Amino acid sequence: MSDSSPPRPATDVPCPYLLPDVVVELQRSVNELSLAAQAFSTKKGTTKDARNCARGLAEHAAELVAAVVAACKERPGALHVLAVSHLTVFNDTVNESVALIQTRLAMGRVDRFMSGSSTAGQIQTWSLGIAELGAMLKIDKGGVAQLVLDPARCLELSNAKPDIDLSKLNPSTTKVVYDGFKVVLEGMANMTDGAPWPWKAIPQTVLQFAKLVERSLDIPDKIHDLIREISQLIAMLFNIRKQEASPHQLELTTFVEVFFADMQRIIIRLRVVEKTHPAKSLPLTDRINAIIQDESAKMQKALGNLQTRFVAHTAYTVESISECVLRIQSTADTTLTVATETRTEVQFISHVVQETAVGVVAVHDDIDAVREGMEATHTVVTEIRDAVMLSREKQPTISNWAQLPARPTFFYGRDDSVNIIVELICTSTGARIAIMGSGGIGKTSLSLIVIYDERVVGVVGDSRYFVSVEGASDVGAAAQLLAGQLGLPESSDPLSAAMSYLETIPRALLIVDNLETLLFSKNAAAQKETERMLQRLAGIPTLTLIITSRGAAPPRGIRWSNAPSAGLETISLAAARETFEQISGQPELASERNALDTLLTNVDCMPLAVTLLAQLAQLKNPPSQLLQRWHRTKTGFIRSDGDDRESSVDVSIQLSLDLLEGTRNGTEGQQLLSICAHLPDGLRPAVFDKLDGHFDDIHRARDLLFKFALVSIGHDNELKMLSPVRHFVLKHHPITMNHAAALRKIYFDIAASGPKRMDENFSRLAQNVAPEYGNLTSFLLHLIHIEEPSQELFDAIFAVSEYAYWTVPSTTLREAFRQRLDAHPVWLAPCLKDVARTQLRQDEYALAVVNLHAARKLYATLGDKFQEADCGQLLGECLRMQNSLEAAERELLAAKDTFIEFGDEISAAQCARDLGVICASRNDYAQAKIHFTTARDVFKRCGHRLGAAQCTQRLGEIQIDLGNVAEADAELQSALAEFEALADLSGTAQCAVILGGLRMRQNDYDSAEKNLATAREIFTRMGDRNGLAVYHFHLGQLHLHQGRLQEATENFSIAEEIFTAIGNQSLATLCRDMIAELRDS
């Protein structure tokens, strides 16, 4: 080795994955050793011999760690637990070498590397230990480490004499080693009392030998002899003639081999300590003591594992035991013959032991006892057989399904899901099925319907098992629940016992219910353990595994057979209605049908909510009362007796929220959920993107909500929540101030981008508001209740209300806002007028009149004469609809004069149009035509297309009354085209009704029905009761023309009822007259 060449540090080989911690630590230690050796070598006064020794030490270490890193790179995940132990020992040795060098540097003693006269010999001994470790790790010349146990090499090392004299170790250390082995052997001897041959004799033989060694030999000098004898016993174990054993005995053979393999690993680690420990140079006694204590604990664990295997394989069913008994009795002679042959085998084992001890006589006595035991066993099993046969004759067979939960009595709307899962079970011996979804969606019920399905029973039989792990705190507890359901005795490894049992069943079905607590544990290690448990169960080829869990995506690492259809949605309204009626025991009542459908729709037909509501209905609470309670308290009242997830919607929802809050990004997930709760139509992508800057990672927060099935994806990629979840979050998890401010700005901008009036731009601008109308209404209502009134809020409310007036008339926002405006007359007056305007469209004429009088009074107080006139125009229209024509005319004439005074031609033309309607209702068609024509000319000149189209429609109606069909058709077609171009739904529907009546007069009944159907659809969507009454009146006339008198009477009756309800007495009287004529005819 050249003096000038520096020692090579451990090389960091790039890996496609993170190196194990023990390897990383080893790299660091070896690098420190290289640096320390270099510092030692360059220190003035260092001798050549000491320099070479230090550098040689570092070279050996660097070569070995480079090979280990290379192995990790080439075989990711192959690091064996034994190799970890070896590397830990090696790392400790390296660290002590570093400390030794640094100590000598600090003392200035650089003339030699270590104390003592034979430095080179000590270094050589240490290097040989490193080389021996490399051999155990199977490191070849190419630097590749397999990092696995090599039994042949281990046996070779066990037979070799140690390079270090163990007698030089601390006597207490060797005593611990020996005591550990003796405890293991005594435990085996006690544990295997009932085990098949030859497992009972092996530990007894070795224990006898160990006791002889204890009595007759010097323990410190001969510990390695005991290790060698056990290793030889392991070698003989591998040579047992397995072909003569039964299948069950072969399984036990495998388990015992595993135990001895564990012992072998312990021995090997002690050999590593021997090979790498220069006892005369490095003070490592404490470390060896720690290693021995660690290995003693591992021996106890190995004993537990072996015991578990024996327990698992003795937990057979009564049927299996009886078959074994019959087989043993029928082959009694063969059994005795096997015992004799087994004695020969044990004699061979004892022959080997006899070469080192004189205790073989005791072993032969054990063999005779074994033969006698076998004969006694023959008698015992015969008695067991007789008892089993008698039991089978007198008692019915207890089926596995006796422990299954009850089959759900009421289950509707999931036929497709049931058929998909049943088909997978019947066509595949090892289907892997996940049933995912939000809390209360019906996952458990679906799984129970499947497990009781007669098609499944025909395929699987009684081997159907159901275990709920809801209360399990960890995988160990879940495994105990599983083993208990399988009827297995207690075990230190219940999962292995359960798997061993399930593997013996030709075809089995296992449902693991409520996995969410384990799958979404706050402990990442527990999550991984749960996934590994599922993967082990899924690895049983004859087992059909079904899991149910809250969440959207099934657990990782398993190929799920139903992955595309794993998530459950809510049930249909029809299924929810049937569920409610069957559980409540109340037959459908026509008077309650609308209330029931509204109630079920409000809870999004969530199965748990539907079930609990039906249970409340059993207590004489009709749907109408339940609906009132929903409006008052939302989800709070949907519960039965109890506080668990199946008895309360709130408890079920909170369970999902608890899972979310337990995650790393749970806070942001909760905040995003609170935002979504304010948006009943869903958080749309455009708004989601605008919120991005207000979260650290909004995409991660969204993924968490998907993970726990708290949101779903809508048709337009919006994030949607189930209604019960949304209302619960609104109540218990308020939105943060920062996020509320961000959402406020976003939705105020959307409101400002909507249409301000009905004109040629309405259709285009309405597209900005239409998708967000429900969200705008919900969030603005929230702001109305928490904010002081402001101009910004006023403008947003009125912008949304203007859109609603022309599409889906509603007073919800303005009615809520007016409650906050008593101290703000400037905003209260227009709010009252706008509410009345909408009420007029909704045919609420009496309420509209009250609000218009109040608004006009406020405007008078404020001195706003123009707005007083505007209220007068609307009052005139209300009075006309109430058939108060003279009062209506006075209001309209006064308003018209005021508008002319202010120079507002359009408003004056609107009054002229309404005056024309009054003239037409008096059959003064000439004056009516003058009003309509004059007003239309003004509208056209001012570019008011809507007003012009309305006048054209009225002129068409006059032509119908005058019998001028062609002129009427031209006017009406022109008006209809204009209404459609403006996207005026109300005008389109009214014109379609009139055209339907015209087509009827032309005997074109098919076209008449199409026009009327178009009108009905629009009136229904807008909630226009007057329009619907007009539709039914015209439909009655059509049926009358067709001679369908019964249908005509029905439609006139519906129209009369609506006209009476909205206060239009003149048209109500007309309907009654038509009905009377039909009855008299």
C-alpha cells in the first residue's frame, strides 16, 4: 500500500429510492473513519506502520459499504432483517475505531495505531472479521451483496473454530448466552408435548444434551460447542423424509423449520460478534451484552410465532376433527409402524449427540415414552371419534352464517350494484370488491344484501363471514376480531391464524366492514399495516374479499375487481319514497306527496337520512311536519334513540370530518369544505381556480375531500356536497373571514357581470349568472345575515334579482334584505318596490299592492316623485289583474303624466300599453289599438325591443277577437320571434298559448297541442300560476273542440281553481260558466 495514496471514502451510489436508515448511518460512519484515518496518517511523527494500519482499516470499511450500497441499488427492497443486524454490528465497530483514532490523536500518540506489541496482528484479526462479515452477506468480487441468509455458509461457520478465544470474554456474557439457549429449549419441550412426531423428541434431546454440558463441562470454554451441536441438529432437520408424512404433518414441519431458522439467525449474529470483535484490543463487552439481550428477546418472539402456528393448525372444525379421527383409527397398525420408524430416526439424532455427551440413555427413555404415548393417543382419539359421532347424531350442525348480522328488511334502488357484485363473486373464485362512499350512503346494507343473496349462497355455501372493524384501534385488534368471527382460539398472531384457517376452505367469502378508522388512521404506520393486512387477505386465491369504507378510492396495492363501480351514489327519489313508506308504515297520501318529495329531495335521498326520517314518521309525524322541522333545524332532528352513526345523521357526518381533521392537510381540507358548504350548486372550476392563491395547496385539500367522500364531481366538474353534509358543515364549521372575503369578491364580480335589463344583451350576459345562480343566492343570504347593509351588497342583490325576475322569479333575497333595512329608507324603498314587482309576476296581487303602497310612501318621504309614479304604474297593473279597472286606469294615467313631465318616453309608453289592455278587456278594440300602436312606435324609436314585442302580441290578440285570423297569425308570429330572440321566457310562453288558441280555431289541433305544451313547460319552470291557469283554460277549449268533454271539464276546473286562488275573479267566473255549460249539455 502506497504511503501517498489517501484512503477512499465510502462512495454514495445513486439509487432510485431512499437507502435504508442503517445503510445511510453506515455510510456516515465509514466516511468519518476515512477522515480520521487520513488525519492520523498526515499527523507529524506518524510511523509508516501505524499509517498503513489506519489506512488499511478505512480501506476495508469503504469497500464493504460500497458493496452494500450497490446491492441496495440493484435489488431495491431486498435488505433482509438479518443483514440489518450485521450492518448494525459493523457500524458499531466502525464508530469505535473512529473513537480510538481520535483518542490517540488527542493524546499525541501517533507512533503506533493501537496499544500492545503486535499492532499488525491486531489489524489483521480485525480485517479477517470484516472479511467474514462480507462472506456472510454473500458479497462477491463484483461488489454485489445479496443481503440474504445463506444456510450453507452459516452451517460452515458454525462448524469452524472461532478465531477469537471466547474464554476471554466476560463470564457473565457467556452465561447470558447459554441461559438464553436453555430457556428456548425448555420452552420448546413444554410447548410440543402434544405435537406430532418427531417434533416432541427434538427439543427434549437437545435440552438433555445442554444439561449434560452444564453439569460436566466448563461453560465459558464450550459455548461454541453447544452452538455447533444445535446447528448440526438443524441440518438433520432438513433431511427428514417428508414424503412419508401427512399433509398436516408437513405443514407443522414447515413451521418448526421456521423456528429453527430463527434460532439459526441468532447463532449467526453471535458468530458475527465473534468474527468482528478483537477482544484484546477494543472494549466491546457492553455492546456484546446488549446484542445477547436483544437476541434473547428475539428467541422468545420466535417461540411465540411457533406456538401460534401450532394453535392455528389445531383449530379445525368438528367435521375436520372427526375425519382425522376416523382416518387415525383405520390406520392404527400403520401408526404404530410409523412410531417404530420414527424411533429409528431419533436414534440417528441421538447417535450424533452421543459423540459429545453421555446422556443418550435418557434420550432412549424419551423414545419409549413417545411410543407408549402414541398407543395411548390411539385410545383417546377413538373416544373422541365416538363422542363426535354421537354429537353429530343428537345436535344440529352450527353453520358459520349463524354469526352474520341480520339481512336488511328494507332495501330499494340498488339492484344494479347488487347484480354487479354477485356476478363478480359467482364468476371468480377470488374476487376483490370494494364498496366505497360517504357516511350513511348504504355501504353496509349493500354488503349484507350480497352475502345473503341466494346466488352467492349457492356458490360459497356456509363459508361466509362478516367482521366489522369499526371499534378496532389498530390492525392487531382488527385481526383479533377476525379470528373471533372465525371461531379461532386466542393467539399471539391472530392474523396469521385466521389466514391459515381461511386457506383451508375451498371457497370462502369475507366482508370487512367499516375499514375507514384503520385506513385513515392518524398514524401513517398503522395505515400501511392496514394495507398490508388487506394485501395478505387478498393473496388467498380461494377467498372472495369485500371491504366497505368511507372514501372515494379503494385502498392501494390490490387489483379491485369492481374498481370502476366501487363508489356508491345516493338512491333515486322513487327508491327513497318507497323506503320511507315501507319503514314508516304510512300509505301514500296525495295531500302529503309534495311535502314528502320535497323533504326527500332536501336530504338528497341519502339512505341513512331517509331511514331515520321514516322512523320519525312512525311516531305520527307526517312529511309536512317533518319538512317544517327540516327548515328550522336541518340535520339536527334527524335521529333516533342513540348516539351512534346509525342513529344520527350528525354523528355519521362528524365521523367523516374527524377522519379529515386527523390528516396532515386536514385544516385546509376543512376550510375548503366550509367554502363548498355555501355553494349548493357546487364549487365550479372557475371559482376554484380563483381561490387558489388563498390556500397553501388547494389541490391537496380538494384531494382530501375526495378521499373521504365528502365531495363528489358534478356534471360540469364542480365539487358537490350532499345536502345533509352541507347543512351540518354550515352549522358547525363556519367559513374563515379570509376565505369569506375572497368568496365575496368573486361572487360580487359574477353578480355585476349579469344582465341589467331585458334587451338584446340579456341572453349573453345571463350565461355569466345562470350556472352560479343557486350559489349566488346562498352566499348572499349568508352575507345578509352577518354583514351590515352596504351599497356593494345592495347592488349585488339587485343584480341577481333582476336576472331571477326574467327567469325564475323569486323574492327570497330581497325579502331577507328588507329585514335589515329599517334604518335605511334609501335602500328599503326600492327593495319593497322590487319585491312587489316580482309578486306581481307570481300572481301575488294583494301582497304586491301592500308593498307598493309602502314603497310609494317612503319615496314621498324621500321626495322622489319619479319613483312614486313608477310605483303607481305597477299598482295599476295589479289592480287590473284584480279586475279593478277604473282604479287601475286612474293610477296609470297619473303615472303617465308624471313620466311625460320627467321626459321619460319609455315609461310613458309602458303606461299606454297597460291602458290598451284595460280598453281591450272592455272590448273597446279601437281605443286599445290606438294605445298599442302609439306605444309600439315609441318603443321602436327608443330601441326598446321587449316593449315593442309586447304591443305586437296585444295587437295580435285583438285581431283574434275581431276574427282576422291571418292578421292575428302574422302579428303573433312576429312577437314570438322577438321574444325568443330576447330570451324572454314569460313573453315566449304567453305568445305560445295564444298561438295555440289560434291553431285550434284553424282546426290544426296537433300544432295547438305543441304550442300549449311549450307554454306549460315554461310556466311550470317559472312558477307562473296565472300562466298555468291560462294554459289549462286554452287546453280545455281545445278538448271542447275535439269533443273530449270530460277532459275539457277537468282543465276548466283546474284553471278556475288557480284563478280563484290568485284573485282573478273575472276569469274564474268565465271558467265556471264553461263548466256549467258542459254539465248542462
